[in-house]
Amino acid sequence: MSTSANPKPKRRRRGPPKQGPASPVVATVGAKVVHEVGGEGARRDARQAPPPARVVATTARGRGSGEEGARGVEGSASNAGRSAHEAGGVDGSYLTQTRFDQCAISPLSLKAVKDAGYERMTQVQEATLPIILQGKDVLAKAKTGTGKTVGFLLPAIEVLTALPRSTSINLLVMCPTRELANQVAAEARKLLKYHRSLGVQVVIGGTRLPQEQRSMQANPCQILVATPGRLKDHLENTPGFSTRIKGVKVLVLDEADRLLDMGFRRDIEKIIAFIPKERQTLLFSATVPEEVRQISHVAMRKDYEFINTVQEGDEETHSQVNQMYMIAPLDLHFSILYDVLKKHVAEDAEYKVGLPADREQYIHRLGRTGRKGKEGQGILLLAPWEMHFLSTVNDLSISEAAAPSVDSSIQAVVKDAVTRVEMKSKESAYQAWLGYYNSNKSISRDKARLVRLAEDFSQSMGLQVPPAIPKLILRKMGLSNVPGLRSA
């Protein structure tokens, strides 16, 4: 939906336009190192929400990184004087004149919407809700903080209210992080206020599996919000779960680009193959790169609707961000990251470590700062062999900044922190790093060089010998029998 000065009709297509490859992810090891040494002694587990500054890196792709904390979306903190939508993490500037009572939803849902303080729809809700209510599959390009959660939950709940009461899981929402999953579940509980027969539960990494199993057995829910890795754990280990999930009528992939960024594609494909084909599927994504297009073809019916609800002006938020890049050897990245965050952790900034997937992904990440006309800051930290990316953004106002000199005391602190990161996380990060850079054509064409760079990365984590990778994963990466890679 275009929302320029002269509004244009909603743009709907059979499928999205072709775009670039998938983007990098939140770093597991990088985040853990920063948490070990940073925060003025406030040592928080890296599986909890990160500090105000955002650290994005290409050093941890895969299931290990996906559930280990990321920036919150559609937060629930409320402040006096803000509208209900704003208190729910929604920018009030996205509101339209269309009211919820003008849409074909049930009286009980309308009552819950009103109690939640929502009267007018946001642009995302206005564009998607009527189409979803028609039962169509929808791929919506929608920014975070624009009300998308209500946009997919409300029509999905309407579908569930028409079903016979059962203990089956009828609505499955997959989210990239624990924080987002909890926020989606909290929003669902608001909308279910008067739908007494429906319940919602959350299954996420970082919690005890037996505890979740007992909870689901004691109070079978119809709406399940999950991170993909933990959902797969329940499919494999929870008695009766595979039968209950056969009842899914609506599948939602929330922040689909981030789900794929974090390496969940294989888990998602396995889950999609397991649930019924006769269902409605909704994908919401801030960007629509190639990998999102691919998963849409796997998950959705051929006649799905593509609805673009991103404001044209919002795509240019990078113009309000002070952009800088630093070039430094890979073995100094953790130390530099720690030094920069220690000095600037309270600022509204985006810290990007490693090669972005493409220009669009880089700009999208910048859009997480400098909002509502405010200036922000973006710092991109690259290794010398990643400098070729800069040619794709040379029309943007990005300038070089000298990498801070890292003294021996900082290196010693970081080295000590790295030793405290568990080996499993390092193995996941190495595998993720290798998989991500293997997908970059400019680097993967020379396999011997790729292996050398991967070894440099493993050494930056304090490993003398690179971890072994399961043969099946190497085969899927197309790296079987590549000299220098150890298989398990």
C-alpha cells in the first residue's frame, strides 16, 4: 500500500517481485562475548534480550542463533499520553480512518478489540485483513511496528471460532525469537478475551521442554506460537503433539525474512511438510528477498495475494542515518565490537558486523534506527576481503571511519570472554558462518579460499582446529569432500 502524499491504490500481485538473496543474522558468539564482558557488570545470558544497541552479524546462522535474543518487535511497554496502538509498539502515524467495526468480524472479537483500545485500523490491517478474511493466502510486505500482529491474528481467530471445539492446534504462528513469540501470544490473549473456548500457548527455546510438555498436556491450546527449533523438538519428542498439529487450519510465518536469516529454512520446510496442505497460510515480512520468495512457493497456494504495505518514505529511512564503515582484520572484530559498544551502547545505533547479503538488506537494517524523523547511526564492520560490498552502496552517504585501536587489555578481556562461550555455540557459529558465506557467490566460487576464511573465523573464537560438520549438512551445502573441511 502506497502512502505517499498522494495515496495510490493498494498494490496486489500474484507473487512478489524478484529480489536479492537472504540476509545475515543476529550473532550467537558475538552476542555472548559482548554480554560476557559488557554492560558494566550486568552479565545477562545471551539468550535474554540484548542491550539497547543492536548487534547484527554474519557470524552465526542456523538454529543455534535463531532463538538467542533479538530486537523486540511491537513492544508492550506503555507510556502515558500515547494511543493504544502506540502503546502496543505501533507508530500512530500508520493509523487510517477505517474502523474495526466496519470489517466483517464477530461481535465478541470487536468487543475484545475495543477493550484493547483499538478503534481505527493501521494501514497494514486495512490492506490485509479483508483479504485474509476471504480465506486467501497472503504474503504481506510490512514493516515492524505497524500493527501487523493484529492484522494476522484477528482474521485467524475468526476462522477458529467457526470450528468445532477440540484439543487440536488450529492456528500455528512461527516467530524468529522468543521475545517476539511472547509478544504475539500476549496480543492473542487480548483478542481472545471473550472467546472462552480458545487458548494460546508459547513454546520457545531457552525454556525446559518437560515444563512445556506438561503445560500443553494440562491445558491443550488451539493457538500455538513457537520458534521453529523448539517446535521441531516437540514434534520429535512430545507424545501426541504430532497428532494435535495435524489440526492446523491457519499457518503464520511472522517476520519471514528474519526466520530465514536465522537459518530456520530446513526446520520450517519440515514443519510445513508435516501439517495439512488444506490450510490458509500468511507470511509477513519486512523485506521480500529471494529466499522469502522461495519459501512462499513452498508454503502457499499458487493464487496467493502479495500485498505491499510499506510506505515509500519508510524505505528511505537510511537518509536520516549517519552511516559509517570500518575495515579491520577478522581476528579483531570481537574486540572492536566490544570497544565500540562499551563507548556507544546507549545510542540509537545499528552495528552490523560482516558482509550484508545485499543492498536491500543493508538498508532495511538501517531502517531500525533513525525513525520518526530522528537521526540514527549505522556502523558497518567489514574484513578487508569484504570491501567489494561497498560498491553496491556507493550512492549512499556512507563514509569510512578509522577502526579503534584495540589495546592488549581489551584483547585479554575479550579472549577470556570467548573461552567462557560453550563449545556447542562455537560449533553452531562456525557452521552458520560457513553456510552463509558459501551462499555468497563472490566468496564461494573459490572453495579453498572459503575454507581458509572459515578457519580464520574459528580461530577468532579461540579454536585451534575448526569444528567438524555433519556429513549431511556438508552435502546440502555442496561442500562434500572439500579439502580442509572436517566431517562428522
